[in-house]
Amino acid sequence: MKLLYCPICRDVHGIIEEKWRKCLCGQSGGQYNADGMTATVGGEARVFGVGNHPFFDPLFIYLTDEKKRELRQKYYGQPDTDAWWGEYPGDVQIFRVPDSRGPRVEIKVRRKNNTENEVIVTEKHRPVLCDGRPIEDLGSVVVPRNPHFKAKTRWRQNEGKTSKKSVKEATTFIDNVLKGKKK
């Protein structure tokens, strides 16, 4: 999960796909892109991530420190923390535009003939990666696939569900996941 932090007003909120969200002072904004993994941010925004899984599993707090470290290594690629700052060197999941109001399109209308106009739509604030490379210069950006992404339902995917597993069952389940077993 990507969270937007504004260093000006210190507002923090989750980035969502449905709409561009801004902080309280309006100087930072962001939104998930349609793939559910990458995000576009603007203005003063800083992004930090919190691992969706296993951190938000209600049984996570009952695991030993060793089990938590194993799960962090498996899901996040490092064992030490459940949260990290985005836009680190090599990060291709955050696209940045200068304006806190988000990407802005420029529309030009040219008269083509007596019955038709030509409409030209361009992005005025082209997004860049954290190292400053413009996205259009790269052609495309390859990012990790979000295996949990379900279009338009991802925000309500686990709403109202509670786990009925005991701590012992959960520990056994997690051991099996770490060993690569399905169940």
C-alpha cells in the first residue's frame, strides 16, 4: 500500500485508484494508476509504502519476531521493516508530475475543413521517474505485477472478513507458505 505524505502540512493518507487525492494544504497529491501497482504523485508529495500482506493480517501480531522477519523477506525482499520510503534509486513504481493537482492535459483544436475539427490532446506535465527520466523517453516501464490486484474491487476485497484460524493454525499456515506449500 502506498501512502502519501505532505512535508508541508504533515497530512498522511492512502493513495487510491478512484480519484486524485490531495493533502490538507493542497501542495501534495497522488493517485494509483490503473494497474493497481504504480502511482503518480505531484507537488511536494513523498510516498511511503506499507506491505499489504502479511502486515495487515490480524494474526501477524501474534507471530514470533523470527516468523515476521521470514515473511518480510519473502514478500518485501528484506526482513527488517514493514514500511519504507518510495522513490528510492531504481524505483519504477512512482511517477512524478510537478503539479499537486495532478496530470494536466492540453487540448488544441484545429479546424481541419468545413465539417471537421482536429483535436490534439497532450499531457502538459509529463511524468518522470525518481531519477528524473521522462516516461515517454523510456517507451514503457516494466514494474512488478500486483498479484492481489482485482480491478475496481480491490478496496473492498477483504471488507468484513475475519480470520477464524487460531494462532497455532496461522503459524502452521505461514510455515507452509514459507516452505512454498499451497496449504
